[in-house]
Amino acid sequence: MATPAARVKAMEIACVFSVDDYKAYAQLGPVIDGELAMGFKYSGSYCGRNIEKIYQKAVQHGRAPSLFEAVTTLQKASHVLIITGFFVLHQKGAEGPHGDLGGCETDGPLGALAVLRALCARGVRASLFCDVHNGPVIKKAYDSMMEHFREADEGFWSRLQSHSRCLPFVSAEKPLPEAAKAEVGDKEMSTLEERSWCLSARLGDALRDAWGDNAGRVDALLSLERLGAPYRNIRGRDIGQHTEPIDCLYPLVECGINEECRAALAEMPTAPFRRLAHVAEDAKTLGVGDGGNEVGMGRVVSVPGCSELRPDGAAFAPLASNGCVRSCDNAVLGTVSNWAGSAIEAACHVLWPAQVDYVPKMRSIGSSVEENLLRAIMAKPTVAVDGSHNDRAMSVDGMNFEPHHRELYDYLWHLAGVTAAATAKRPRIEV
């Protein structure tokens, strides 16, 4: 029988490598706990976004992403702030805060809620960050998940009510809140620094409004598919105006990527923003991403050889242009960030006994909670879109839910030992 570590490693590998990618990777040397690992046919080079190369280079330079370590970090937390939301400009969305049409990308909310479920089931409080750009989609996803479990599993629905909050929407725009004024006084600031102070103060208010005196400070931060400084999308376009700078709560890389941006942000230490945001100064940080421009991905993309990588296609930017300068304590990579979030949920099922067993009710009437949530957030008025093809329905990162995403979710739960959710299309694995 495979060990828990081997099952979790197989999940990690499936999110990053296609089958052929993994065969090539394994030829470089033995993979620890890799006896179950085989990759997943729609991962890695199938999508042409270099996540398998980033993973390999990070391992070679001693910064191996680790699903196992991410779960271990979460086990020590009492209150986790989960951050997601990647704003996409498109003509279908509602008018945004600056008058631009757009909405949240479909990659992010589903993975963030997977982590939230795993935490709540184990007695950890989880707060879901919402900003004024992405908040409508994130709240719609949260509300739809709550409705799913209210009908499917009332016991777990009650646990979600007691242990999670979808926070009020926060803005980074002026005027500067009084709490921030008390911190900065008459100091001259850049626009980004002022926005960071505004956001931190309002996040602290949002946490207190949501929890009262019950939760205490956030002691772990998990960011999933959230754009970080220098705030450039996959094409290298600066969308900082549409991105609230929640990454100010994350540490900077020491060197290796976007040095000019990193040096500028070094003038803005993290600790004061955390104090104002009701986050512990020693809070642990986790970053989940699929391209390298997401919060926390500086940990892996700052290693030698990553800066010149760019996704397939001349229209896309190299990481030297858009690679994130924010690092983290633990990184988890996925071809799709939603997949990595679901891998964290499935890995928790293997490594960390739940107080409430909600997993059997993840499906109802033949559909999955992930499918239900994707349909809900893509509907009007929220209109989340596929970041690659904004004219597609039921699609994430250029891949339709059926079969690409469903098969991956089924495989993760199969590895977790939840045989009722396993797909018959995968080879049978003894776990």
C-alpha cells in the first residue's frame, strides 16, 4: 500500500507534469516518494506555459515546491487569510471601479474555496479576501458553495458558517483611513505605498467586522492565482490600477527577478502593513500559481534560468518582465491554480484527519461542487471569464471543464482514497 507521502507527491506531480514531461523529469534522478507519480495528460507542456520547467529549476536550486509542506504549514495555523482574484479586462463584465469593463478570472475562486473547505473541516478559521474588483465573483462563488452544502450536507454547512467568512469588499483608493494616518503621519509616499496603507487599514476593518472579537489575528496567508508586483499580466501589460496591492503582506525576494521593482518595494517593509491589517507579524506565507507572476511565486521564478522563460506565443511576456518579486515560505505549483488548490484539499484528506467528513457530499445529482461553482460565477451579473479565451463557457485557462478539469479532480480524489469520486478513465492505482 502506498504511503501518504507518495499519494501526496503523485498529486503534486499530476498538477505540474504531463505524462511525458514526468518521464523526462524522472530520468534526471529519483523522485522522493515518486512511486505513484505518473503526471496528468492535460498538465505541463500540454498547455505551453512552462510550469513544468519552473518546477524543475526550482528543485535544482533547492527551492522545491511542496504540497506536503504546504499542508504541514496549514496544520499549525489557527486563522488563514485566503487571497485570490485576478482581474481580466473584457467587454462582458460589469463596470469596474475605474469605469473599465471586466471581471475576475475563472481560475482562482474554485481553488481558493477548496482550501477554505479543507481548513474549516479541521477546525481552522478561514477568511476569504474580497476586493472591489474581484469581490463580486468571489462572493458569488462562496455563496454558491454555501448553497450547495446547505442542500447536500447541513452539518458541514453549519461548520462553514462557524469557521469561515467571506470578507466585505475592500478598496485601495483614497482617502487614507484614520488608522493609516496614525501610522504614516506626514510622510511623503508613492502612489503604490499609499494604496498599500489604504488596503491594509481596510482589510483590518473587514476582518474585525466579519469576526468581531472571535478570531484573533491571521497567522497564515495563502494566495492563489493573485497577481503580484510588478502587476503585469501574461502579455506584460501593467494592470496595477486594477489590482489592489494585497501582496504588500508578503516578503520580497532577495534577488534574481525584476530587480528595479524589488528595490523600489524594499522601501516598504511588510511588518507595519501586517499590523494594520490584523495579521500577525510572523504569519506564515503560502503561494499558489501557474505562471510566475502570482503572489509568492518569486520564491521559484527568481532562481537561475527562469527569467528568460515565456509561455508559447510571441504575444506573451518573459518572466524577466512580469515575474513576481514577492516570495513565500511554501510554494505550490499547478498547470491551473484551481488544480493546485484542489490538490491541497485532497492532500489534507490524506495527511490531516478532518473533524467533519464532507467529502462524500462534494457531488450531488451527478454534478460536482467545482462544476456548480464554475457555472455560477460565469453567469450574469458576475460574468467571470476564462483568462485565455473570454468567449468560452465553462472553461478555465483555455480548457473546457469537460473533460480537462473533471478528470483532474477525479484523479486527485482517487489518489486521496475517495473511490466513489474516482474516474474509470484513469488506470487503477492501489492506495
